Amino acid sequence: MGRECGKGVGFVINLQFAGCGGRCRLAGCEPSLTGETRLVCRYCRRYPGGVPEYRAARDRLRSRHTVVMNGRDPAAAFANIEQAEFWSRLAPTWLELEDQMEEVGGPPGELAMDRLELQPGQRVIDLGCGSGRTTLELAARVGPGGEVAGVDISAEMLARGRERAARVGTGNVAFVHADVQVHELGEARFDAAYSRFGVMFFADPVAAFANIRRALRPRGVLSFVSWQSVFDNEWMLIPGAAVAQVTGSLPPMPGPGEPGPFSLADPGRVRAVLDAAGFGSVTVAPHADYVVISEGRIPEVARASVRVGAVREALRDADDDTRQRALAAIEEALRARVQDGQVRASRGVLLVTGSA
């Protein structure tokens, strides 16, 4: 049993965040083992105006959502308002830097795609498709007789995907603005489901993966790639540690299991989630390699690193002087790793497959 949250946005039933007594029921968490409710929850930190401010944010999302499902209120298709708003804010920066992001995420994503062993004529769903690069690659693999649906929570990202598909003349793709956790994806509609770093942000991962399983035909294949821990990913760790030396505190990170880049970093949790969602024949294969940065690109990489991810959040309220010192610290940390004219920063992922 929990008690009402101090700000009135919801019902505090979990204690997971430093400096916070729990989360509102709106976040869909499980009962707390401690019962601690003295501090305000994360939703109340985000919406200090309480219920009215939360509802205003929800209504803003509704006004942007254009996918209608079976005559229902289209806003009902969003369970994860916080992530929808986050990616809407981040989208312009992400799209500006997507070539740099592709260097990091592209190779592991290709490994996960290869595991699908797609055949011409198949139907595939691309989960968290972003700007559509992976969607178009999937479409090329299934050929003009196949179909690919790219689903993402960010309308801004999807707009880029539609532009990209129109530019290259790919006609066997469709882009859907929706929350995979609750959107009606269809029953046994797809032969395969794929995601490149797009399934770690679900508010309720078991519900989301169960919805994906229902959309797959019997024995349909799921393949995705997710990050291992930050300590297995020096390309993220190095900038974060450098900024911490400047600000005096580590960049903010979601709690264990919370929506975020490392929510599916633990192989045991991945298996438990997929098992609860009804998938069988689950395999979780760790894979490690390196992100290679030439010495001449260090300033470019440092500038990009302060604009995305945890470093961006750590510097959100920083003044210009702090930002400049943080940027210099990241460059210095990267230069300290140069060998033979390049930096080799570890990249660790999990390659996951399952059968519906």
C-alpha cells in the first residue's frame, strides 16, 4: 500500500530514485518494499504544478498525435508521455547529429538485423525506428513484395523518415506515430520485429513486448540490440566522467529498470521480460568492439557529446563558463586516450532474439 503523493499528481508506490520518495502510479511501477513516501515523486518534480500541469502536457501530446485506432481517442495510444515529450525536445538535435550517431549505433544494429535472416516478401515492424534509416534497410532486404512499418514515439523523427523514403522512392514502407506499448499493432500481422536501441524506453516493458508478440505470426522472430552498462561503453563513460569532474556530480541516470539506455543492460532482466511477455527460444549474446575516433575528430565528437544523452542532461542548467569547461574536459579526456592517432573507446551491446 502506498499513500497519496504530496503534490497530488498520483499515488506514490515505489522508491527507486535518489532524492525522491517514489513514483506516481502514472508511471506504472510496482509496490514499494520500503513504503517510504515522505518526498515527492519524479513526476511531481517534472510537473510541479501537479495534476493541471500534467494534464496540460498530456493534452499537448494529444494535439500532435494523428494516428486514429479503431475509433478510440488517439491520445489513448500513448502510455509513456514523459518519453514522448523527451524525444520531441531532443529530435532536432538528434537529427542534426544523426550521421555521428550512426557511426556508433549502425554497426551493432546491422548485426541484429542480420539475425532476422529476412526473406523477400516478408512483413517487418521496426520498433523505435527514429528517422527511418533502419526502416529503409529492412525494406531493401524484404524487397518490393514485402512491407515494413516503422513505429516511433517522436513525430519529428518520423517526418524525417517519410522525407527519406520519398527521396529514394521506397514505396513499401509506412511510418506510424505511436507508443508501441499500447498501440494496436495487429494480430499475427508481421513475420519479424526489429529494433536498434529503440526498446529500452518502455514504461512497462512486459506489456510492450507482449503487444509486439501478439503482432507477430506464430514462430515470428524478434531481434533487437540494446546497450550493456555504461562501464562497457567508454564512448559514453569518458565524456560523462569528464563532465562530473567539472560539475562535481555524475550525470543523472535512470534507476535500475527505469526507461533509459541501460534498462535492458542485464541479460537476466532481458530474459525475464521476454519470458513474461510470452516469447520463447530467447537468446542474449553480449558483443563488444570499439568506437574508433581519429585524433583530428576529437573536437567534433566532444561537441556532439554535450548535446545528447546524460551529458546533455547534466549541463541543462549550466552557465556558459561551465559548458566551456566541460567541453574542454571531454576533449582532454579523449586526447589522453590517443594511441597511434586514434581513440578506441569500448562499445558493449546485447544482441537479443526471441520467437513468438
